[in-house]
Amino acid sequence: MPQARFTLHVRPEELLRYYRGRATMVAVTADDGSCLRFPAASLRPFVTREGVHGRFLIRFDAHLRLVELRRISG
């Protein structure tokens, strides 16, 4: 199963674009340099008053559909 790790820092003001529907996908650069896109709605479990910050692991199925997004340490 394809997977990648990345660091994400999204300020609360930026999150409003996702909630208002102006942006539906998140684009990040993984640690290996690859570019990833996934649905912004998948960030909801990680939203705090400070936004979304941390290290994440993302997994895709064989068709490159999002299977799992979870926060990781380090």
C-alpha cells in the first residue's frame, strides 16, 4: 500500500477556505519530495484553535485513493 510522511502547518485563517468550499483539496510535499493531494475534509479530526500542525502519515490504496491519514510523532 503506497504511503508517505509529511509535515503540515495550516493556520486557522487558511482553514476557513476549506470550510467555505473555496478549496477542496490539500496539496503537500512529502518527505521524499513527491507531491500529494488529498481531500481537505480528511483534516477535520486534526483541527484545533491553532489550525492543523504536525507530522502525518498518509496511505493510499492501489487506485491512489486515500485510505488513512493519521498524526505521527517526530
